[in-house]
Amino acid sequence: MGNVLKVDSLTKRFGDFLVIDGWSLDLQEGEKIVLLGPSGCGKTTFFRIVSGLERQSEGTVETFVDKIGYVFQEPRLLPWRTVYDNLKIVLDDEKKIKQIIGMIGLEGFENLLPSKLSGGMKQRVNIARSLLVEPQILLMDEPFTSLDLNIKLSIIKDIEKMWKKNYFSILMVTHDIKEALMLGNKVVILSQRPARILNVFNINLSKDEKNIYDKRFLELESQITKFVMSQSEDVLV
Ligand SMILES: Nc1ncnc2c1ncn2[C@@H]1O[C@H](COP(=O)(O)OP(=O)(O)OP(=O)(O)O)[C@@H](O)[C@H]1O
């Protein structure tokens, strides 16, 4: 298993304003890392640096792959195009589009315009669009924030199906511990701005334990919540 991303002592300032303070982390092939941090701690800035849209102040970020997919918080679909056509503009390959539509729960919605879709369905299209080009790294910037718990859990299960098929690496940011535990192999806890990496939890939950009522799931959720609360006077969740 090789590294797909290596971040070493990454620091980002906007003028004198320190946002990211010395982050180091490695993302391995097939690994799913979730960064858990409060609003405004620099998560989007980090993704912009990884994608090459922003330059770091100090430290290094190396990517060892050429295809990086990006799922934004808000689905950015073309409103005048159907679900199918929103996918087709990314990759004009009917077989692959049909396959992904099946895997990510969009069957029967292919010919609808985005305005006819619920928030959850729009986000499914958004994710399908990023996965269609088979990225080696998928960056997800709080993709489930405005969705109900049952919908986000169902989308995470579908992403897991895609992950089993293509074994890409995932880096997701969120402020929701349940989401982090459902998706991640590793949960990295970030502090308030200037954001530092405070702790890394390895998540070794089996398929059955990835269930919000499961005893081990609840134990880990409680352990991470306690850690986060002990680090900050502000409530994160
Ligand atoms: N181009 C910029 N110039 C100056 N300050 C910036 C710039 N981009 C971001 N910032 C500041 O850096 C901080 C981190 O922003 P960023 O968008 O990365 O946070 P975030 O963790 O993604 O926030 P949220 O969860 O609210 O989306 C914020 O205080 C923001 O105002």
C-alpha cells in the first residue's frame, strides 16, 4: 500500500492571520481519513492547497496520483440539464454513467432536472459526478451538512460500495462525529483556528459495528466527544 498524499508541516497564513498550523499527515492508497474540526478552522483552505488552487506558506504537500475528485458542500449542478446530462458532461460514457447511477441510488431519476430533486438526491448526483472519472483521491468538503441523518448514512453506505469496487482514497472534512465514524478508517481531530492536529483515532469498526446503535460505535463516539470537549470550551457538535 503506497502513499497517495503526503502533507508535512503544512502552515498557511493569510497575511499575519494564521489558519493552518503545522499539519502533517499521510493518506495511503484505499485509506479513508476524516478531518473533524469546527467551522472556520481552515478545512476548505486545506483542500484548496491539496488541489493546487492555493499555495501554502510553509511545509510541503505532495500528491502521488493524477486524478483527484472534489465533492463540494453544495451540489453545483447545471440547472438546465437532467441528472443524466449533468453526468454526461463529465464523462460521455453511457455504460459507466448507467453503472454509477445504479450504485449510488439514482435509478429512476435520470431524466429529472436538478430543481425536481431533494437535497439528498442532488448530493448523490454531485458525488456520482466526482466518482465517474474514477479519481484516486476523493476530497469531500462537508458533503452531508444539510441532510437528515438517515439520508447521510444511506449515501455513506453507497460511497462505501463504490469504494469497495474502485478502492480510491478518501479525505473528508466534517464537524459531525457520526459521519466521521461511519466513513473513516482514521479520524483526525483539529483544534479551533489556528488549527492544529490534536489527535488521531484509528477506527477499526467491522461492517456490523458501523451502525449508530452498536455498542462499539457508541463507545468510540463517546470517547471522541470526550476528547473534543476536553480540548475546547466551545461545543463542537
Ligand atoms: N483568501 C483569503 N483571504 C483571507 N482570509 C481567508 C481567505 N480564505 C480563507 N480565509 C480565512 O481563513 C479561515 C479559514 O477559512 P476556511 O474557509 O478554510 O475554513 P473552513 O474550516 O472551511 O470553514 P467552514 O467550515 O465555515 O466552511 C477563515 O477565517 C477565513 O475567513
